[in-house]
Amino acid sequence: MVVIVAVALVLGILLGLLILNPRDRKSGNSRKVQSSLNDNKASKTYSKTEVALHNKRTDCWIIIKNKVYDVTSYVEEHPGGDAILAHAGDDSTEGFFGPQHATRVFDMIDDFYIGDLKIS
């Protein structure tokens, strides 16, 4: 009887560790999914003509250093107001690297990346 209780206790502990510590299994899958998402983004290219169609407050894409960003969700939050719309659907590289931007924007912009500019 004592042996059965001891075995059940050990099995319970091991099962508990597997359930409570799924980090290794989940992080591996998460990395694969994230890598796959990044690969899909990196493989998409847009022409200047395609980008130019997205030139409104409700549909705003910009180009920075030959990379395309969909900043539609950020337009209303932009601290510079409508200045972000000055180059909507066009190249915003010069304005983006202007003195008005703090260095944190260089990290933030990656969240809006959707692909590369097709160079023809």
C-alpha cells in the first residue's frame, strides 16, 4: 500500500512539472511561428505605385529607406499630428530621420513593417 502511494506521489509530481512548465514546448513553437511571420513579411515587396494608393488617414503607408510600413493605426497617436500624412503613400525617409524624432521611434517603426519597396 505504501509503495502505491509513493509511486502515485512521484507520478503526480512529474505530471505537475510537465503541466506547469510548458515553457520549452511553447517557446519552440512560438519561435517557429514568429520566424514564419517575419519570413512572410520580408518576402513581400510593393511598388511605389502600390504604396501610393495608401495615402489617407484611414489607410496610410509610408516608405522609409526602401522599406514599406503601414502606419494607419498610428496616425491618430502621432505626436506631430497630421505631419505624418504629409508623405502618406510616399517616401518619408527624410522626415522620419528629422531632429523632431526621439531615438525610440527607430525601435517603434519595426512594429509597422509590412515589406520592402520593389526597386525597378
